[in-house]
Amino acid sequence: MPNAKQIRSAPRALNRQSITGARASASTLMMAPATYAQAPLNYFLHAAGPAAYPTRTLDWIFTAICLAVCVIVTVLLIGALMRRRAPARPGEIGATGEGMRWIWIGVGVSVPLLAGMLVFALFTLQRVATPHESPALTVTVTAYDWWWKVSYPDARVPAQRFETANEIHIPVGEPVRIVLKSADVIHTFWVPRLAGKTQAIPGQANEQWIQADAPGVYRGQCSQFCGAQHAHMAFEVVAQSRADFANWSEQQARSTPVNVAPSVVAGQKIFLDRCAGCHAVRGTDATGALAPDLTHLNSRRLIAAGTLQNTAANQLDWVAHAQWIKPDARMPSIVLNREDAANLHAFLSTLN
């Protein structure tokens, strides 16, 4: 955490150079090879749950078939180019004789092969349609331009009802039902190592299920082009033990405690005046529903739908230069003087 002097000087440091650095940090975070979660598209053929294993097998088989077809077509094309064609007889049009024989061979091979691929794909869809046991947890995920609202309406403890953003926590080794909705356009929910893709369509609720075999962080991404910031619409699935998940759920269900420190009170007023129209913080008068719930902002690893690491400096960077970091996002850039930045930081630092 930066000290008070660093926070007071933050607005002077919030310039295009700092934004470039923030983008570089985000890029480094997403592409570092340390974990699968940090490079999702590099590891989409590595499954980590029962909803993903059949799809991975299907991917490899289809890839092998497509490569084989490309090789065969290439060999035949080269052979045809190198072979001199016999002169056509007068009045002869189109393929006849030996040419028609090759066409019939191609049809005879491709039709059964395509039919077999279709049957195998249908069996795979059936295998991943429902889990082997009924999910005990249902999570509703609503896609927005360009972030994800995550609602826990059916947690195992009925009193625990809460919302978070861009971060889905699940217990290890248990299937979790995901109900997908969209608030604007068509998005696609995809956690490459845990399941295939499912669309979130306005006015319709689609479902899929995910299950992680081991604890860890699994990166997710919108894979349906949905607008200017489609590429920066990521989320994370955090798989943890049942005890850790229960502790996390209990903590997320709590409201923000009252803090009477002068700087916190001043920062809360700034938040209510300038941010509460869109954001909610339970335990305060901020009840906005158009943007992420920030009640437990500091419990998340990333902000801005996976664009930045969640640090105090990046929080202020995002507030002051949202449109530089994520152009056309619904989050406006908010001008802050040094005192306002320090006070807002003091309030945001209480959202644990």
C-alpha cells in the first residue's frame, strides 16, 4: 500500500505514461507462464475438470482429422498439377471417366467421415450437458459491456446473499451450475480449462456447469465479439476447499463496517457523490446497480474485468483515467485533486 504522501501526489503521476505502465503490468500478469490461469488461450487444450475432458478429446480428434484432410488434399492437388491432362474429346464437357472416379472416391470417404464426426460431437455434447451429481451451488452470472456480475442467490447458507464482480469462487471437486444472462448484447462465457463456451443472450437464461479438480485460479474470457472492449472482458474462477469457500462466502455476505476516521468519512462522501449512481457498497447509501458491487473490492486480485492488478495505485489510476485504460467503457474518467484522491483512497482501503 502506498503511504499518505504517495497518495497525495497520485494525481500528478496519473498521466499517459502511468497508463502505459499499467497496461504493461496487466499484459505481464496475463501472459506470465507461471500458471495456467495467467495464459488461458495457451492452455485451452489442458482440461482441469470433468466438464472439459470430453471437449478436449473432441478437439484433439477433430484437429487430427482436419490436418489429415489438409495433407491428403495437398498431396492430391500437387499430383494433379504435375500430371498432364489428356486432351478433351470433341463435345466433352466437365469431368468424365477417371475424373468422375476421383469425385466418387472423395464423396465415399468424406460422407461417412463427416457423419461419424457429427455423431461423436453429439455424444460429447450429451456427456457435458449435465454433471454426474446434482450441483449443490448455483451462481448467476450476468454479462455487461464489459464486465461480469456474479450473484450467489443459492449459497448453502440461505442467509448469505451477495454479489461480486469478475470473480467466481467455487468449492473444489463439486459441480457448480452457472446461469448465464446478458444485460445488453450477446456475450460468451468461457473458462477454457473447466468447460466449453456458452452464450449469454439478452432476454434468455442459458446454463452450463463447471467443476475444478484441483484448487487454483482459472482464467475466463468473453469469446463472442461484443464491442470495443471485448478483449478486456475477463474474469477468474477461484477453486478452493469447502472450508475456504465457506469462509469466503461468509466474509462476502458481510456489509462494510462503519469507520469514523475523518479521511474515510470524507472519502465516503466523495464516493456517494460521484460513484454511488452506478456502484453499490453494502452498509452505505451507495446502491447503484449498473456497475460492479464494491463492498469487498480489496478481496479481488484484479480490477476493470481483469485489465489491471488490484493495487491502491491502480484503483486511483482506474478512477482518474478509465477512458484511457479502457476506451468506450461505461466507467467515466473522474478528475480528482490531491486531497480528494487521498480521501477516496482512505475509503476504498476499508472495502475488504
